[in-house]
Amino acid sequence: MPKYDYSLSSKLPAVGTTIFTTMSGLANKENAINLSQGFPDFPIDKKLSSLVSKFMEAGDNQYAPMPGAIQLREALVAKIERIYGAIYNPDTEITITAGATQAIYTAISALVREGDEVIIFSPAYDCYEPAIEINGGKTIFVKLKSPTYQVDWDEVKKLVSRKTKMIIINSPHNPTGSIWSESDLNELDKITKDSDIIVMSDEVYEHIIFDEQVHQSVVRNKRLQDRSLVVASFGKTFHVTGWKMGYIFGPEELMKEFRKVHQFNVFSCNHPMQLAIAEYISDENNYLGLGSFYQKKRDLFNEVVEGSRFKLLKSSGTYFELLDYSQITDEKDTDFAIRMTKEFGLASIPVSVFYHTPNEDKVLRFCFAKQDETILKAAEILSKI
């Protein structure tokens, strides 16, 4: 059959294969330890998988309601109130999604129009900018200052304009492991006060926070709560990234617009998994101990690496750690990450790929959501470089 000859103009001409796919593929090819992509290599709680089987066997295998199973929405609203003191309506202000990335993309599609400006903080997770661009918006970047990766609020104030439709925030922050403080929320409140700016808060690592610090969810500030959509992830919380299950909550007027798009690009999500999670989160121990669980892994990784030539940029949250390799080589982080995978058998993510402009920091990101044996093997390799 002859090939159809046509001209295609890409809507995302600068977008190719993600760095996560590239580095994981290289790790597989080289049989390297993969600390690049952010997923655990240990089994999930058997109680959770048993609950999924229970609901499958009970016959809950057809479509869930478009906003999500009411049992799960009610359980989440109760959880949010218990932890953050924020009150939401389970019928109109929370929606179950096919992972956090889908929630972020759908929210941008529903709310950002052509010509709107959206402020994001770089280094930024790679799904924000393409979603803004494909919907006709313009991304405005605020660069976080290394090595602490804190927000320069004076710069943010200068960049806010009448065209600013949305500000996307992320804490605990991927890829840097930094976290927002209460004062950060207060500064965001001042900037958005008396405006129509929408805040979208990516809080998928909300329960992975260290050293007895408190997660500053955007909903802890009442004025911000009234203008914010919050995105969360079951995959990150329950070690089930492959389930692609998450949720989003916010004011009814914003959620109404979100659902208009959600119903046509997803409609509804896995029904038995929703019912299983609803029952599973009734026990607070299934998520409140997550920070201490991962802090032990962070500390194990750091303890071994501290004797190496890498410099630790200590993580305050997420399950990622940044290592500065400037005392080892002058190579670009992309080149060094590839060479380290091929020569030393250890895969990481170069942090420069999270920036919109070239960045010369010599920093790599490593995922420590791994079995202790995997962490020790990786740290042993790092100590020899």
C-alpha cells in the first residue's frame, strides 16, 4: 500500500522522548541499577492488593461514576479535613483521576485559554510546560536559586501581569526535594490577593517529608484554598505508580470546569481500585508513616554517599536526592549521566533537563525509593567514582 503523503505541523515541535524513558531504556540496555525514574522496586502492601481482589470478585468491575466512587471521595474529604482542617464537598469539589499527570493536564486544558500566561518554577516537572503550550498558553518561568532552590518572591511579583491566569506550585518539589514554608504561602497569598489568578498545587509527595517538618499544603491558607486546585497521587503514597490513580480537589466553580474536560478525555477511572483505596485509607497508619519510612532510606543513601566525592544537597521531601558532582568532572550533566550508566552501571537523571534554558549546575537526581540492598549497591558505586 502506498504511503500517504501529507504535511504535518507538530503542536509540540520541541518535545521528544522524555528523559525518564531515555535513561530507563539505557539502564535496561546496560543492565545498570536504575535510580533514574521515580518508582519503588519493592512490593506493595498485600492488604491493598487483597482489597482490589475483593472488590473485583464482588463484581465492582464496571464504570465508576465520572467524578469517582463516592466512597473514595468521602474518605478523601474526611482525610483532608483531618490533616489540613480544610472542608470540601465530596459531591462537587473532588474528582478521582487517572494519575496526577492527567489531573494536571485536564486542569490546564479546562482553564487556560490562548494567550493566557502561566507561571511555573524551574527546575520543573516536565508535564507542566507542554500542557500549557498545547492549549495556547504562554509559560513564564521563575528560576529557583540553587543550592537551596527557594523562591525569589521579588522576581515573581515582577512577572505577574494582567495576563497571568495560573501559577503552578509543587511542594515537596520534584526534582530538588525542597519544600515550601508557611512564609512562602503567605507571599503567594499577597501576590494573588484581589486577582483572578488560579493556583494549581502539585502535592503528590505530601506525605513524604522529613526531619519532623510539616507539609505546607496550599489549603492551610484559607484565601489560597478558595482559588486553588490541589493535585495528589495514590501511586506515590501507596507505592503503586503503575496503577495511575490520583485525585484533584478545589472550589466547586473550578471543579465544574475541570469535569467538563475530564468526562471526555478519561470519563472514569478503575472502579475496584477506587473502592480498595477507600477502605485502605480508613487506617491512617497506611499513609502517615510514609515520611519516616522514606527518611530511613534517604539517611541510608546519604550515610554511604557522604564519604564519596559527591556533595549532598540534602532532600527535605519526595524520594529523590540531588548530588553535586562538580568536584569529579566538568562534563555536562547529560553527558555524565550517560557515561555513569554505561561505565559504572548506575542510572540517574540530569537536573538540567528540568530547566527551560541551559543550566550549568553539575547536579544529578537519584531516586531512593528502592530496597535497602539496591540503595547500598548504588551508594557503593557512587563512593568509587
